[in-house]
Amino acid sequence: IVNQTQGRTATVLSKPDGSFTNSIQADVDDYLSVTLVNRNGTTNSVGVSRQIFRDGSVGLFNGGGTVEAQGENGAVQVILEPGSILGKAKFRLESVPLTNLVAGFSNAPPEGGPIVGGFKYLQTGDNLSQAPDISLPVKIEDLGLQPGESPTNCGFGLVIPRTIDGYQVYQLVDRMQYENGRLVTHSPPFLGLL
């Protein structure tokens, strides 16, 4: 294991099954990698792809990745493509129960469709060069469809609730499509969660 920022190294031999454990002193912003030496003497180096913080936040690097939070219907996912993070960004994702969402917006529910899920999202660190995609598990009966109507033929929106001049409004930040029990975004053309 190599701490590339501080120049520290830690060495370990693998167990007969190939597994190993080890640790190395590092600060939160240090870049770490693992170099594996194979039996034939060749080496493979692997950089760190994610960092898990004690508060549940996840740090991702240039290789992108997926941040998940368990929700009522499954895992809410924020998906970052490789190259969308210039260096390192930290993400905090928290699913919000549907009953809390509906109660919180009962004085000004969205027109034209129900609220079917929600989450809290925070991103710090390096700016993103492209918006992450969102994947939100849903129950088909929560979508407010008419009998015989297919969710794949409907449009859905990813919105952020805002208060403007004392009025509750919903800012459309991305379109969503129904795919295999989930509402998903595929930005662009919208800016999404940038």
C-alpha cells in the first residue's frame, strides 16, 4: 500500500486464498494506491476508487462511481461517470421517507402528478464536469397511472422544491424515465444536479 502524498508504504503477504488486510497512516486528502506483485514478478497498481467517511459520506475520484442510500423501495443511487470528477469530491446522500415528503409539501403539492420519492444530496470538493445520473426505486402503484397506462410512455421530473417570494415552487432540474422499477435520469440535455 502506498500513500502517494506522504511517501509512506506498507507491505503485506497475501493469505493462501489471495486475500490480505493491512493499514497505512493517511490524512483525509491523501492519495493511496495498492501495488500487487504477482507470483511471476509482474505488478499491477490500483488507485483508490472511493473513500468512506465516518458520517456516511463517500469520497469519489476521477474514476467516478455510485453513491447509494437505502430507501423504502430499495437503494437510491447517484451515478457519476468516469472523468466527471476532476480530482476528488465528497457526497452525502440520504433517502427521505415518502410520508415525510407528502406531509412536508401538503400545502403546495405539485400539479399534474404525485410525489413518488425523494432524497437529500450534498456534494463538496471539486466541481463536477457533468451532472450525475439519478436512479430512484419506485412502486408502480405510486406513479398515479391510469388503468392500462404504461410508465414507459410517461414523463417524470426530478425537481428541487424552492420558496420564491413566499410561494412554494418546484424547479425542474432533469427529466426521468421509468426503467425496470426505477425512475432514472440521463442528463443532458438538462443540467441535472450540477
